[in-house]
Amino acid sequence: MLVVADMGIQLTVSYRFGGLSCRFIDIADVQDVFVHEAIAQQRTRYYLAFVVRGEDKLVLAFQHFTPRLDDLLCVYRGTRETCGLVMDTVPHKDEWANS
């Protein structure tokens, strides 16, 4: 994931046998960025998602990779700041788990 101020977000996926997939989301189309949680196989997984204008579904930042929550919150803060979205209060990982 590459976030460029005043331009947008480039999402790149590298596949095992050399394939590469890139997607660019224009900054004007990014309506929101958030960290969400999902429960799968008795585990809680956190993911970074984008609400994109004109899309029916959320766009996931890391489709085939699950970063740790601490790392994801750091990426979340940086992405919101770079995209010029209003920064809200993001709890620390320990506070997140207790809420």
C-alpha cells in the first residue's frame, strides 16, 4: 500500500509465481478509512478498509496479509493524516481490547 498526499492510494498485490496486481484509488473518492474487526475460526482479526465513492463493497488494504493490530493502527493514523481526513481519537491496542 502506498499513500500519496493529494493524489491517492495505490494497492499492490504480489503473487507467488510473479504475478502483480495494482489498483489506484483517487484521493477524492476516498470517503473514509477505518480499522474493523472480524471473528473467524474463533480468532479476532483486524483489517484496514476504505469506503470508496461508487463502490458497493469495502476495499481492503491488505487482502492476503494480516498485520498485527499495533502496526495496523499506525498505518491507519498515517493514512488518515495523509489523505487529509479528520483525525479521530484512536485507542491504544490495550484500550481497544478492553472496549
